[in-house]
Amino acid sequence: MNKLFKLLTAVLVLVTAGTFSSCKKTFDNPPGAADPAIVANTSIRTLKAMHTTSGAYDVITTDMIISGVVVANDKSGNLYKQLFIQDETGGLQIMLDATNLYGTYPVGRRIFIKCNGLAISDYNKTMMLGVRAIVAGAPSLEGIPANLISRYIVAGSLNNPVVPTVVTYADLGGTGTTSMQDPLIGALIQLDDYRFAIPTGTYSDTSAYKSTVNRDINNCGSQTLIVRTSAYANFAGYPVATGRGSILAIYTVFGNTRQLIIRDTSDVRFTNPYNCPLPPGTLFYEDFEGHTVTTTFPYVPVTLAGWKNLAENASELWTARIFSNNKYAYMSGFGTNQSTVTSWLVTPGVVLSGTNKTLTFKTIQGFILTSTPGGTPVQAALKVLVSTNYTGTGNPWAAGVVWTDLTSQAVLSPGSTTSSFPSGFTNSGNISLNAYSGTIYVAFRYEGADPAGTGSDKTSAWEVDEVKITGL
């Protein structure tokens, strides 16, 4: 009996071992998807060259086959019913009447498109491949119907390299007109040394209206592009990146407007400090662009590192403001009901060097009349001062601190008698600092008055921007 039991046990062990061995082979990971036995006979650039008239619908009637790697899909929700693919000759937007495309067409997957029967058109210069249809009696380019996608598109290999093309603003046409045949349109690009013009707020609209939002980015040369983000993107409510660096995006255009579409926030690699490096010979520069601002009351006082913002009389401080995407420092004594309004805005200490040392800045003076035109003058004074013995701590008006008045050397904004504000800033001109050495501080001192119930107001507003000290 024991011998028979041992024999059966041995047989069972062998069978079980064989069974587990077979199961292991059955559940081995399958090999990665391979490219099908299809050969692309046309490049993306050649296909796009067929479309020469903006707004036309060019139906393809020959057996053209293109191939490209998916560089963007609908995974984050920033794209809807579309893919972007590219080959070595350029990029192209593919319209598909289906959702959750990222499951079948992940970034890095090569696809082959049989173009016969499809149509190529453009949306104000950004080309798209889809099907020509009649919608409300007019021709239209629509997505390939879901039940026909497999007829035209064949999926291939996975995990193909997706490397953005590093470009500059000039490569995108600069300030000139855009070309519909630009091979970069529809392609994944990379721009370096950019930042959000306003480094606050979210990528897109988080209200119930769900409006697509354009956010400006610019580089240290102030060259501006648009980042366009759908309110349905899963990162729409995320705060924008607050630094400066590289951005990856699909490049599109709308007429002559250059637009970038990010795939998700990992494409925004703004890891460097927001402020741009100072060019050679520049000892100090502040344009207030890195400051947080509000567009309505209460406004945010200027609190930049190293700066002093103090009220000597009354309690009004310089605030950070923004108009037409430009930030600046602002001060007015209006509404204080104080007989004397004196407020100081003092730069950090600047170590002078070089043989030609100069100070420059820009100003706007607003509301110089109680009404325009023809009101009573209410001009406040703006004084420009320099000190070599202020230490950057304590009150700048303290006993023993010596300030030299440079105002007479500066050209200041005269204001406007026909509107509330002049049309633009006034350049101060070059103010010589050659008489000074070591560490200096520059102060902008507002001197106004708003006594209650009198006609001796001095409440005009002063705006200061682009404070720069050079030593060449």
C-alpha cells in the first residue's frame, strides 16, 4: 500500500510540474507590436504640399500611404478626437471621430495611413487630415468615422523615440507671416528660456463656461507666443509654472498667430529662476514682471527681495499693477485724506563698477487733472534720489542718511491733459552715476497731498518700470 501511494504521489508531482511548466509558457508576455507589412510611399511633407489653397478640401484619389509616430493624443483632454503624428519631414493633425484614442495610439506608436478617399484641408493654416463631408449644406473636414478608422489607419510598433525639434522664435517665422507649408506646424517642438508673461493663475478656465484660454509666454528677448489650453484638459485648474526654462508643445497656427499646445504639464519645464540673467555690463535690472499682481482692489504692495517700500507720511505704499500684460510699480495719494503723502520705493544695494555708470527707468504720470480735459491740476511730485550711506535697513528718511536728488537729470512723464493716462511710458534718459562708487541705493519718493475738503490736492499717480543700472 505504501509503495502504491508513493508511486501515485510521484506521478502526481510530475504531472503537476508539467502543468505549471505549460502554464508559465502560456502566460509569457507577448512580443511588442511590430510594424505591419505596409510601406509608406509618401512623406507628410509631400502630402501637405497637395494642399495649396487655404480653406480648400483636397480629396486624395491615389493610393498614397504615409507613416508617422504619434507625438500627441487625447490622454490629458487637451486634444479632442485628434492625434498629431510626424515623420522626418514634418507633422500633421489627424482627425478621428472617436475618443480615448490614447489607448490604441499612445505617444511613440507608429501608424500607417492609407490616404485614398481621405481629404486634407486646414483650419486657418494648420493642416488636418480627415474626411470631406457636407455639414449644414456646406463642405467641411470631419473626423474619420469610428467604424472606418481601421480601414484607413493601421497601428504599428510601440515605443518609438519621440524627440522634439529644438527651435527658436525665428524658426517659427518670428514677427513675419506664417506659411501653411511650414513643416514645423503640427510637429512637436521645444523652445528654451521661456516663461509665462503672467506667472500666476491657472492654465485654463475653471468656471462653468469652459472657455479655452490663451496664456502668453515670452523669452528674455520679450518674444511672445501663445500657449492655448482647453478648459477640458485635466490640468486646466493647475497653477501655471512660475519659473523659466524649456517648453515642449505641438506647434500650430491660427492665421499669423503662433500657438503652442502642451500635452500635459510635464511639457512645461520652467525650473530656472523667473528673472532673466543680466546682460554684460548690467549691474541691476527690475521690470516687476516676477511680482504677483491683482487686477482689482486690494492691490498687492511691492515686496520684491531687497526692495524697501515704506510710507513716511500717511500709510499708502507703492503697489504692483498690470496693464496690457505689463507690470510696474504704482503710487497715488488719492483717497488718503492726508495733508502730506510721502512714500519711498528703494532698490536693493547695487555695487557699482565700470567707467560709464548710468541709471535709466521709465515713468507714466496719470490723473494730473481732476477731470479731462479742463480739470484742476493735481500733480504730485516724483523724486529720484541716490544714497551711498543708506544700508538697506531701517527707514530711508532716518537721521544721518544722505540722499542726493537726481530728479533734474531725469526726463519724467508729463502726464496727459486729454486723457487719464498718456499713451505710453516716458524714458528717463541716461542719468550719470559716475560721481559714485561702492554700493548705492536708488529711491523713488512720491510726494503728494490729499487734504480733506480743500482744493490743494496733489494726487496724480506715478508708475515706474524697467529700472536699470549699467556700468560699461
